[in-house]
Amino acid sequence: MFLLYRPITRCIVLAMLSFVWATSVVPARAGQSPSDQHPDKVEMGETAHRNVVVATGPWPPYAVEDGMSHGTLGKILEIVFNRAGYGVEFQFHPWPRSLKDSLEGTADALMPAYCSAERAENYFCSDEVVTGRMVFFRLRETPPVSWEKITDLAEMPIGATMSYYYGDEFQAAEAAGEIRVIRIPSDVTNMKLLLKGRIKLYPQDALVGDEIIRAHFEPEEQALLTHDNKSLHDRPIHVLFTRANPRGEHLTQVFNDGLEKLRKSGELDALLKPLIGDHNH
């Protein structure tokens, strides 16, 4: 009898203690589960957040796979979210894969990216981080092309990268067959095709194109490539937060608030100065 009593008593006491502990936790508001109150929190602690998963591809100097800062935009994004209590995980893939992951919600954000009416259906577009200048790269020996509207380039074979957005006018002309566009998966390969004369023009962000040439071509090849000063377009570059994830709108606001603080403090200008200072033309 005594041998049975002690284990039974211990079980009763443990059960009572468990009940008291459970009922002492602050209850959820009516109609909410505890996870509903803090959708961004993980179980390791009240102030801990899940990582913000960022889908991107190598697009230096904005996004860099190798290196601690992951490029200028990567560094800005990391600073903003780290200060707000979030970790950041960068996933570098070819652009079509990054688009897929963000559209399906396995990644929270896509960057660097232009915003468009079509993209706004699937993403929350952040405030502008920096303005990107899209220009046509060409062989230096090829005279600059005179054009007023994109369809003036109907006879020129133009290289482009799969899934990239080049502005409404370009996209519409391409879809209508009014310009000759050859899309392939790689920015670097496009530049190689330009060097070989397989395409005559290649639209690319001026900063990115210059970086591709420096990183992937020998000095004598670099001397053969240039770009026109006329812009295809000057557009804001954003971080896009997926609508497929329930916290997408919240993360957009967190990023915008942090970006505004960087802007007001002057930190944003300092972070962008190496880009803007070298290409202020």
C-alpha cells in the first residue's frame, strides 16, 4: 500500500503544478490562438523573430553572393531587419527560381527588383531604395543607335535575360513582336553574345553591366564594350515582399520604417555613395 501511494501522490502533484503553470500564461484574445498574436515570433523567446528569407540572384553591386554584406542592397536590407530584431537569410538562385520561390511564399522577399502593375498583384513593393538606370550595352565599334521609341530598334537583335522586366514599353513591344528579342538565362552570356556580335544591343542596369564586364572579361575584351548614355528607363529599385506569405504586408512596413530611419540619419546616402558617386551621369 505504501509503495503504491508515493508514486500516485507524485503524479497528482506534478499534474497540479502543470495545470497551474499552464493557466498562468496570458490567454489569447478571443478568437485567436497564441500563434495568431505573434505570427513573426518563434518559440525560442518572446523577442525572437523568424528569419526573413530573401530570394535573389547575383546582380552585383546590388546583390553579391560572395561576401559578408551580400552587396549594397543586401547590406541595407540586413541592417534594417537586424535592427528590428529579425535575422536575414539570403538564397541565391537563377532569377526564375527566385521568382518562383517568392511567388509560392517559400521566400519572404525578392530583390533587387523593379515594381510594376503586374508585379504589384503578387507583391507588396517597398519604398524606393535607389534609382537604377537601364541602358543599352553595345560594342564600342558600333555607332550609338538613334532612337526615340523602342520600336525604332525593330531591326536590331536585342539580348535579354529570362524573367527580367525591362519596362512597360519594352515588354509590350516584345510581346507584340515589334522588336527582335533573344532571351537566355544568363546576364554574363548575354554580354558574351554581344562581344561576339550575335546580338547588337543588350539592356542592363549601368552599374550591373559595368560590373559584369570588369568581373568576367579580360582587359582587352573590356575595351571593346561600352554603353550608350541614353537611358532605356530610370526606375526605382525595390524589395518585393510576397503576398503569398501572411506576414508580407507587415514585413514591408518594417522595412519601409527602417529605410526611412536610415534616410533621415544620412546612413542611406553613405551606403549608396559608392554606387551613385561613381555613376552620376
